[in-house]
Amino acid sequence: MKKLLTIGAFLLAAAPLSAQNWSIGVGTGAFVFGDFVERRQRGPGSPDQPSVVNTQTLSAATRAGLAVDLERSLSDRWAIRVEGAFTRAHLALKDESDDEFSLDAGEVDVTTLTAPIVFRINPRGSLRFHLLIGPAFAIYRTVGRSNANADLAVFSGSRSAWGAAGGAGLAWQWSDRFAVEGQIVDIVTTSPFEREDFTGLSGISIPKPHNVHTTVGVRYRF
């Protein structure tokens, strides 16, 4: 995390300070989480029907989150941002073969820090499109339920994970200083769970979750 913040601070300070080269953005919206843990189990078959594979996944529910960033414009088209995103969500164990099955497994607080490069496709006009890509760092704080499934019990503690972020956005520039901005960002990190958390269980895989942040907010230039 210190390395990410140091890189972001260096890039933000790389050019001299001048009017309206800096901006602050604040947005909120739906944060959608990918699968943290996946378990595949082959069920018993019969002479008339082959065995089936049941898949259970551990993920977090979609919840509203908050994103705050500081941006430094390097030119008309290029900028660097340092952004923090925050949300809390319920963890749930789900069965892909049964849409109604959902077992409460605990809660997770997620803090995500990113330092993307921003490319503005059209730097002028009322509607301005942009793309962004850069490194990401996520801190997952989990609290497991005592009544959760014993096989896929959630630990209580904090773990961090490195990854990458990429996305796109659209800003409506309604004055020199203010804009309304919508954005969608896909953040891929390693899972906060490890195989060692489920020792003795078969069929366990630990995917890299795609956490998608969809936000709408305002940007102020100064």
C-alpha cells in the first residue's frame, strides 16, 4: 500500500501546480463483487442418470459504495488519479444449481485504493469520454458468522491483495469547474481467501474476483 501511495504522490506532483489542473471527484453507486471461493462437488449418480457436479460459491452481495479521488491533469488528454473506494457487504454462500439457496456467511469491509492513468478521448465539449487503467490495492476485513456452513467458514480478520483496475467514464461538463461524472471500473485482485483456510476439503479453487464499481457523482476543478 505504501508503494502505491508513493507512486501516486510522485505522479501527482510531477508537474507544477496551475489553475484548474487539479480536481476532486466524489461518487456513489452499486459495487458488484466477484466470487472469492468456489467449490465443486460431484454428487451421487444412478444407473439411469450420471452424477452431477454441484458448484458452490462464496461472494459478497451488491451494495452501495463511496468513491473519492484526487486527479492531476498532465495535459488536455492525460491525467493521473489516486482514488479510494469504500463499502460494506454481506458475505453469502450460494449454490449455482439452486437460485433460492443463500447462506449468510458473515460481512466484509472493503477498502480499495487505485492509481490509474486517465486518457480523455475528447477533452473538450459538454460530454467528455475517458478511459483509465492502473494498479489497485484492496484491504478486505471479514467477520465470519458462528452459524455459517462449517465447511466454508469465513475467518475473522484483515487481508490485503494487489491487482489492477480498468474502466471507462463519461462526464457532463456543465461549467468550467463543475461536472457530473458516471464511471464503471473493473478491479481484479487476488482473493482475500487462501486454500489453507479450507484444509481437508476437496474441489476448492480460489479465483481472482472481478469487483465492479459503478458510480455517479460530481467533479470539481480548482
